[in-house]
Amino acid sequence: MSCYCEICGKEVEKNQCRKIVIEGSILNVCPQCYNRLITQGKARPYVEEKKERQPAPRQVAKPVKPRVREEYEVVEDYARRVKEARERLGWTQQVLAQKVKESENIIKRIESGRLKPGIDLARRLEKVLGIKLLEPVVEEDMSSNHGSSEDLTIGDLIRFKRE
């Protein structure tokens, strides 16, 4: 059986094929390409890592809890809450910025209401200031609006025509 050198394309016997690593790729090469690339420092010999197979310890299967993805949103009056909490602590905007690892400009924009903080920043502000800025997202149940004219289907329209 034979293999082909992946550098020069030469056909060589399987037992003469060598493996090298060039830029993270493993290639099968002939002895001539192997010697040339190794001596030039463009490749290194491929060393196959041998992993000893150990039987995995038997574990009792634990019931898998479904992951509930909690979604939060920033409260509407975030600017007032941040400013009042900062002033209550006697901090300047610069001090608060350093505590939450943000720029002073970001804090100014949040307190003026021009920038709504992201979830990560809101959590940091909550922790540092001791206030609540995040509330869980509440989705309204739309099933109670069956009589609404906004939720008409084609079937509803056909019934109206017949009446």
C-alpha cells in the first residue's frame, strides 16, 4: 500500500510516509520533504499524543432541570434612582464611574436619561449603589382579546360577511 506526499505529490510506500506539522496542520510527506522542511525549521515532527483510556467512573444520573432563561429590563425611572442613590452616598459622578469601572461620561448620560444602561451595567450599578434597576420582563397574555377587532382572522371576516 502507498501514500502520496502532500507537499510534492510523490508516491511513497506507506511505511516511509512521515507526518509533520506545518502551521498547525498535520501532513503526510515523503522522506525528502520531511528532511528538507525539518532542517529549514518550517515544520516540526508530528508526535501523536497517546491517551490512556480509563473507564469513566459510574455516576448516578441526576435529573436534568430545564434552564429557565430569566429576562430583565431596566426600570423606567433609572436616571432618578441612580442620581438619588449616588447623592445619598455623597459620591461624585467620577467616584461612581470608578466604582462601576465605566467612564464618567457614561454616568452623566445615564443620570440625564440620555443613555439606558445595559443589563450588565445595571447589575453593577445595583450592587454598588444598593438599589434595584432591573425588573423581570412580564409578557401579557394575548388570549383574552378574542373579541378585539385587532385580532381578526380570515374566518372571522367571512362570518361577518354572512351575518
